[in-house]
Amino acid sequence: MSLSLEVIEDLKNEWLSELPSGWRFSRFGDVLQIKRRPIEVQDHVEYVQPVIRRGHGGIEVRERQLGVSIKTKAQFLIRAGDWLMSKVQILHRAYGLVPYDLDKAIASGSYYAFEIQKDIDPKYLWYLSHANAFHKSCELASVGVVIEKMVFRATDWLDFQFPLPPLSEQRRIAEILSSVDEAITATRAVIEQTGKVKQGVLEHLLTKGIGHTRFKQTEVGEIPEGWDLKRLRDLAIHITSGSRGWAQYYSDEGDLFLRSQNVRNGSLDLSDKQFVTVPKSAEGSRTLVRADDLVFTITGNSVGNIARIPADLGSAYVSQHVALVRLRDRQLSAFLEAFFSPLGPGNNQILSAQYGQSKPGLSLENVRSFYVPVPPRHELAQLSKIVKDHGVYGMNVAKELSHLISLKAALMSDLLTGRKRVTDALPLAAE
């Protein structure tokens, strides 16, 4: 297959409509050279082989094994800093820079290795590869019908052109984006560590309480002697879910309609909103949520997730995939949300109650039958405050991560197109 000049020109326009001052269009073939370093696989030598994770997941060690165990003997050497691309996973964005721990690893003919030339900064190339136009160029240079079987042809791809800033600007762009990536990595580490700490705290507080020395054995394990054990049905005014047929009430505005994808790990995720015009019937009042109600996903996405309805949500209704639990004592709401959350000690009841393998689910009777430890009211207030404080901290860290991810996307959009030029100061994201 040979690419026409028209296809090449069309892709240039997809990168950007106007070339910034000082930039130029360059062929991939001018900055990358296919590099083959054939190696004779020896039976007694241990070799390292790479794998490229899809979706810009990076390149990692797939396995280490003796040459005698390697069936495909046609292998070549790759070096740290090479640009490696998969021939058959290219449409899943399987490409990246070879890390130092894979220097002198061996790769099969399922990969292309490129030596990066001096006109392009390797880290800049990595960020450039996240652009939609880069992915489009890979798609246009692939042949086949089924995505999983399409084959990438590097010789065609190298003829495509892309916008290239001066080397000094490339390095500054890469430096800025790398600093945001470092902040994202650090924030994710904080979230992971916070989750581990929170799990330990919740496990102790929600089953052992504060300052107790005498315990009794129950269906949820040991709890303080002064605590009660109840079924969720005994603590609720009612437990219900939406019915089928709400799709006919969907609208572009109106009241919120809570679906399974909106109930996440201890909070509501309203990034994907659906609105409804509520029917004037008992169905509307039955499924209307109130502040401090609990909602569980019972079918659909992420069965068993739980969230507490905040006071500022406004009018919202639950779908057939979401169970609504209204408690007699609203002060229990934060305690029970933490107890049944993925990190809470009550989550194992949710996991063990799920039915079905391909499409797991919970029945309303399952939800009604869950066991709940109930502390005395004075202790419940203390425990609820601790739980809420942990939740607020976790939400703040999660918001910071979301902000950093959005900032990175905006910076990449601006810097890789030249809409904003690099100065000595960190450029702001697009308004």
C-alpha cells in the first residue's frame, strides 16, 4: 500500500489548521529510523522480552526465560530510548519509549523498533503520541478489516507529516507535561495509601468502636457488648427501587435520574447525567430520594456500590438498577455508608449475596437482609464524625487528581498545537 499525497495533506490539516511561527512539518521518517539488530538466540542464555500495554500504558517486562524456551527464534535487540510500536495492537495505542530496565531486551517480528533522531526530543514524542492525529496516522497506515487483526505498516506511516517545534521548545513542553505527570503519580500514590489506611481505620472503628474491651460474637464478627445487631430492614422506613419504563420520561432537562453508573465508591458520580420529566403518579414519589438516603447498585455497572445522598443534590429519582434505602434514624447514614463501602467491613455481605456469574446482581430481599452493627447514639455521633472527616479528605484528594488530569489534557491541547507558546513561566491551560 502506498499513501496518496491527498491523504498525507489531509492529515496535516487534522494536526492543525495554521502552523505556528518557527514550527515546521516533518515526516516521521525524518525523526525516526527503523532499527533491526538481529540476534541469534542461545539456548542457555536468559533473555528479557517486552510487552507494550494498550492505551499508552507503557512498556514493561513481559517475561524472562532461557533461549531454549523461546519458540520464535527470529528476535532482535532493542535499546533503552528506542521508540517501540506493535504491529497488531497499534489501534489500541500500543507504542512507547523503551525504558532503561529493558535495555538489550529482545523483541519478535510483532514489533517495530525505531531509533530516535536528534531533531526530536524523546519525551516530546511520547506526549505527541497522545494526540488524536497521531492515532489517526497509525490507523491510516494499517491494513485489514477487523481491528484486532489490522496490521500496521511502518514504511507507509513514516511518510506522514506532523508539526514539529524547535528542539528547545519541545524540551520545555515535555518538561511542563512531565511535571504534571509527576504530580498525578504522587496524588495517585496518596490515594492508594489513604485507601489502605482508611480500610484499617474503618475495619476497627465500625466493628470495635471506641475504647471497648468486652466484645461478643455475631454474624458480622466481634462487636462491642453494648452494641446491637440489626437487619437493614429493621432500620429502614422503606427499601425500594425504580421500575422499568422510565426511558419514556427521559428529557434534556428536569430532575436527575440516578442510574448504576452514578453510584460509585462512597459517592455519587454525576459526570454522566440523565434527566427525566417525572410522571404524576405514585411511582414518582416512591422513588424520590432525600438527603441521607442510601443508594445501592443492584444490577448493571458495579453491583454493590453504595453512596449517601447529599443535602444539596436537589430532586432526583432512582432507576430499576438502584436500591433506595430510607433510614428511620438519619444519623446512621454516614456510618452505614462507610460500613458497606468497598473498604468497609460490611462489603463482604454484598459480595457473598450477589447472584449470577455473567451479570451479577442483588435482590431487594438481599439488601433488606444485610446485618448491621448499631452503636449507642452517643458513640454513633463520634464514629460518624470520624467517618465523615476521612471521607472529606479522600474526596479532596480525588478532586485534586481530577483537576490535574484535566489540566494535563488542556496543556497538551494547547502546547502540542502551538495555541500557547512556551515561556519561562508555566503556561496556563486553555480558558
